[in-house]
Amino acid sequence: MPRLVSHPDEVIVLKRRFGQGAAKIDRYIALDGYAAAQKAIAQGKDAMPGWIIDTMKASGLRGRGGAGFPTGMKWSFVPKTSAKPKYVLVNGDESEPGTCKDHMLFREDPHAVIEGTIIAGLAIGAKTGFIYLRGEYRTLLNIMEHAVADAYARGFLGKNIFGSGLGFDIITQTGAGAYEVGEESALMESLEGKRGVPRIRPPFPAVVGLYGGPTIINNAETIANVPHILLMGGEAYCQLGSERNGGTRLFSISGHVERPGVYELPMGYPLRKAIYEVAGGILGGKELKAVVPGGASCPVLRADEIDIGLDFDQLAKCGSMLGSGGIVVLDETVSIVEFALRTIKFYQHESCGWCIPCREGTDWIKKTLTRVYEGGGAKKDIETVQYVAENMMGRTFCPFGDAAAMPTLGFVKKFRKEFEDYIEGKKAGTPLMTEEHILVGAGH
Amino acid sequence: MSTVTKSIFTPELAAYFDRLVTVYPLKRSALIPMLLYSQDEVGYVSEAVIQEIAKRLDLFDLDVRSVLSYYSMLRTKPAGKYNVQVCTNISCMLRGGYEILDHCKRRLGIEHKQTTADGMFSLEEVECIGDCCSAPAMQVNYEFHDELTPQKVDEILDEYAAEDRK
């Protein structure tokens, strides 16, 4: 079980109930639980949806899954009236390598996810919400299912929630192992009992989503923020963060740091401080080589590029992404060629195969990088990798193709010399994989 | 009412499935949970499991097979009683994930996706399991074990073996 960590620089919103037994409903209620849903209902049936959406817009909250789309705006796209039922779908298929924040949320504060789902439902006029957890999170799904049952027993879910006359149901769902299902349209396919392949957009899920009905799909962390925002007010939440990046975020800091962990930091917090102060610096006092700032799909930053604030816009400006907030720290001993190979091996394994540029591209990049890594690379291999990656970008139904191509391009561009050295027979760093590891196992 | 009169599952699981197919707007949504929960009980997704699930959901066997082949946790052959799944993805790799995997191979005397002769343990190298901040990590069945060292792995595997003898 991931351990609870803390640091004085943390700004605590989401982690407020961590380590306090809030999975038990009485404890959650004692810690202001379910007060936000009741506050929303107290606005009156007519005013409530607008009030929730306005508060969410004011909060500046942007999607915590990776894309960073403004949550309030996403909700406002759902048509007011619809012939088909509307749905809320909570994405707890946390699979981005380097990310384990939703894991902590489900374990430490499951009712916050439930309450956020109820509020999202009230905002768009949905009667049903789904909370989908990846199959590997069975122990966490059990916690969620207990919490849902407790919420039904108290009348917080069901036909007449909080005595309001409004109905709302939550259905929990397990996945069965597939990174691609974390993509919103593949997630809907999976929930409909199909292979997790993406759908073309438009139509967007807010108009035609789950079972053909208007659907909002939000990451579990995004949803867990909602009750806090309603209680503290949109503006107050927004002010915690940086410009156009409201609030705080759960950052999973892993890899070569002294104190890895899930830390809640304000949006815009300096990356250098996150590594050297919050996470305690580089493991064993070694030198920093590189950072993957937002999960495996985000282009790498060199050690001289970490004087930057952790928000969506600042990371985008320097050619990377904040992604899912998974900060992976690499010390001086890491071979970037090896790290790039392990990354593409993952994407090649997980590509759902629906779009040819992604299916073939990830395979060719893996094959080419394997050759470079093993010392049989040709000079043109670097260009081949770049060419293939560039031609995957924007040519697939879903962002997976980009997610595989972007980190590859980042490694090659930022550490080109290292790739050239490998081709000339000069290896760098301390190898972590053997030939056998490359040829068998995960990624095959 | 179940469409299946003679279920291959325990009465508890059969009753759970009877209810599960009614909770969704479309009953096909029960397919992936049913496959995984069947596997938990039977040990793998057998032909009989495929046929019963297809019948319960009014699907062709082929529909079930098509979905089954997509999801990496689903298997069509038995695994060990304790399925040891070692993560070697980036965060775990940096903290010794491959050492842990190799240690498991030596200790259990098996390779990736193999099972010990006594059927007790199977081993799998897996992609990120979402325990990155306590890497290296593994799961045994659904339990997380992390901040692993070879010695800690030995203790964990000893505990499972002892649990089995009880």
C-alpha cells in the first residue's frame, strides 16, 4: 500500500481527510462530508444546476486526467433536455505510468468521489453515475462498493436523495487490464461491454456518450475536488493555484527521489522545489539527469529545464505537458535510450490496434530503438524513429498515438547525443534491463 | 430470473450475476466484470465460462471471446493459486523492478507466465499497477506489496506458502 506522506509546502484540499478513516461514512460526515451535496440541493431545483456549473467555472478547475479541459465548461456543454438519459462517468482507470493519486483517493476518501459524482449528476440532470476502476484496483473497488452501499443506506443515493425528491444511482464497475480504456471514448466502449477501442469525435460525449446519451466523463481526482469547491467557493479554490490553473493538484512523485509520494501542491508550484524540497532531493545525493513531468506520455525535461511552474500552460509552453501529475525523476545513472525503449515497449504493448499509425508506429519505434540499444543501430535510425513518431501525431482516433509519439520525440530531441553514442558503440548509464528483459515479459 | 438453469458457478456467484445483469441500462455492460469474477472463482476463463456468460447476456460465444482477448488480466489457462505480478514499468524500473522480477524467477524457478509444478505460484511481469510512489511494487492476486527488496519478497512468498498449508 502506498504510504501517506506530507510536507509543509503542501496546500491541503483533497488530502484533508487522508489518514483519518474517512472511508467510514460517519467519519466522512463528521469531516463535512455530504455537506456540499446538500448545499447544492438547498439552492432549489431550478437554480441548482446553474449554481453548480457557475461555481465550477469560477474555480478554474481543469481536468486532472491529463488533458486539462476546464471542468465547468465541459459540464455546460451537456444539453439541458435530452430524449435519452444523461450519465456521469467517473474515470478511475488510472493507468498512466508514474501516477498513483487516484489509488490514494479511493482508499482514503471514497465518499468524496461519490459525493462529487452526485453533484455532477445534479448539475447536468443525470440520474445515474458510473464509477469505473481499473481491474487491478480490486481492493480499492471493494472500498468504493462499501462506501456506495453505506451512502444508499443513509438515503444519500437512491430514489430520494437527501429527502430532495431527486433520484440518483451509482454503479461501480471493474475493468480487466487495458491502458487504452483510460481514454474517454474507449472507457465508454468498455463500460458497454466491448473491446476498449476509441470512438471518432464528433459527436462528443457531452452530446452522444454512454448508451447514446449525453455523458460527462471526469477523472476521479477532478470529481473528488467538486465537493470541496462547493463548500469553499469557486473563487477561493481558484486563488490557490496559478493563472488559468485553479486550485491544487495531487502530484505523484516517483523514481530517484529520497521521499517519493503523493503530495498536494498548488498549481504552478515550482518543479525544482517539488523535486529538491518536497520529495527530499535526488536519491543518494546523486545528480539529476531528467524529469518526466506528468506521466509516461509527457515529453522529458532535462535537468536544466526544471525552473518552471507545475501547471498546464507553463508545461505546454516548454513543449511538455502536466498530464496526470506523475513526476518521474531520473538520476545521472539512467540511460535515456533504455528509458525511451522501456517507455515505447509499454505503448507498443498497450496500443489497442484500432488505428494503423499507432499500432504499426509503436511497433517500428520499439524495434528500431531495440536495435539502437543493443548496439546494432544505424545512423539513419534516429531519423527513422523521429519520422515514424511525427507521422503518428494527430493521425489516430484517440490521443494514444500522440501519447506514444511525444515522449519518444522528446527523448530523441533532448538527448540526441546519447542515441548517437549508442550507435557508435558508446553506451551510457547503468543498464537496468537485460536482453531477456527486452525480448520477453510485459510489452510482449 | 436467470436464463441459466444449471450454472457452473457457485450459487453465490450465480445469484450475483443474476442481479448484475439487471443493474445496467444494457445488460452487456456486465460482460467484463462477469469475465473477471468468473476467472477469480474458476481460476481462468474456461470454455464453460464463455458459454454460460454468453447465454446469460444473450451474446454469441464469439462476442465474448472477442472481448476476452482484449483485456490483459483475463486468461484462458489456469494460473497458480497465487499469481505474482511484478511491475517493471518506468517508476518501478528505476527503483529495481527488474531485480525483483529476476529474484522471483530464481526463487520460484519459473519464467514469465509460468506456474510452479505444485500449482502454488505463477509469475507475470506486468505494466504499471498504480503504486509508483512506493516502487518497486507487485501484486499477488489483488493485494499490493511494495517498497520491495529481494528479502521482503522472500518473506511475502513464504507467508503465502504458509497460508496455503493452513
